[in-house]
Amino acid sequence: MGRRFLIAAVACAILGLGLPLGASRAAGVSADIVISQVYGGGGNAGATFKNDFIELFNLGPSTVNVSGWSVQYASSTGTTWFKTDLSGWIQPGRYYLVQEAPGAGGTTNLPTPHAIGTIAMALGAGKVVLLNTNVLTTAGTVCPSGASVIDIVGYGPATTCSETSPTAATANPTAAIRKNLGAQDTDNNSSDFVIGTPTPRATADYQISVASTAPAGANVPLNTNIGVTFSEPANVTADDVRPRSGHGLRWQRDVYGDRARGAGRGPGLRRSARSDGRELRVHVHDLVATGED
């Protein structure tokens, strides 16, 4: 995955003119995100990978924000559900990997996942549902339904929740894999999936957004320290932090180093902004660096 880019719009007040803090606009809920692979044999005898996993794919034309979504699992005929919460963005043509519970066996770690859960999936049969909510499905539900359901995959022929009919059974060394590199979606699990060697992919390269600012609001007094919290840890350079254009501002690159980095301290990035009516100075400190994915 390439470097994750972001632009933080920094707030200040200049002669009574407020410069608003900005954040990336969230994309709408989209059925273009599908479950592209499910694997429940992780860590079992004969397995290569140490963990179970669920893989998502964006087969649509737009970037989708999956923050607040979840993948949920129940056994083949069960009605007790388990969930893993999701966050971030999935760009078109990219994969999003959800790591689930490990087993005692296996020799290979998964690629770096975008979400981590603790669901112990059955190796041969089960049901996986992608929802645009992180509310756990009510116990006793055989198969979730309604507008919150984005995609369903039932694997194993006796599974009681699927699109049209479930896939064939999987085993320790095999996964249910959506055809056409994840792009085939006829709403029939039986025809849309093949059983084959698990191939976990993690190429979401999702977009980072501003989660909150302190103080909040569009107008900030002069000489105010501004705290910016992003949706996840981020690499930031001098070019990434700049005021919005207009208002006659002159950008002065007054940052500690062209690629300022610091020790990992969580996703919060703190900035202080000062203006004398002519210039905006931004000092970036306490950075969190994530490196390449």
C-alpha cells in the first residue's frame, strides 16, 4: 500500500475573519463493497495461515467509508452472532483485510490487516454478514435482513444464511473466494464463489479524515492552540498541513523538518497555530508515524 495522504485544514482568526477547520467528506453507504473471501481454517492442522480472515473488495467506482460498519459471523445453523468493527476507507478496486482468531498451527502471518477481531470461524461452514452498522445482531436471528445488510456469504451447503444458496464446504487449506478477483456479484454465493487456496489481500489504501478538533468550530481566537485528531495514525510533512487558500494568507513553511516524525503516541496529532494578521505559522509536533503499509 502506498503512503496515505491527508490535508489538514488549520483554523485561525485573522482580523475577525475565521478560517474553518476542514475534514474529508465521508462517502455514502454503498453496496459496491462485497465480501470477497472467507477463511475459517487458520491455525488448524494443514493450514498455512495462522489466522482466520474475512476479506472485502470495492468493486464500485467510488471510495467508500466503512467506519461504523462491521463484519458479523455465526455458525452454519447458529443464531448467536459475533462481530468485528471496521474503520477507514476502501478505494475502488482495493481489498480490505479483517484478521480474525488465530489457531495453534499454521506457519504464515496474514498481510498487515486493516481490522483485527477475535472471531473463531468454523473451518467448513458458517455465515458472514457485512453491515453498515456496528450494532451486534440480536441473538436468535437466523439471517440478518434490512437496509443495514450490505452483503452476505454463507459457506458450506447446510448453512442457513446466504445469498440464494451457500458455497461448497471449505477445509483447513481452502477458502471461499469470490470469482473474477472479487468482482463477480450475481447475488448467488454458490455461483459467485469457488473453493481454493486462501489468498488474503490487503490493498485498501484508505483515506484519512479529521475526526475532531479542539477547540471545535469555525472561528478560533488569535494565538489559540489547535488540537487535531485524525481517524488513524498518519504520516505528515510540511506540505500536508496548510491553510485553505484565499483570505490573503501567505503560507510560511515553519515546520520542524521537512518530514517531521515522532514516537508513536496514538492517532492524535497536535498543532499550534498563530497569526499576526499577515502570516499563519503552524508548528507540527508530537507526530505519529505509521510508515508504509
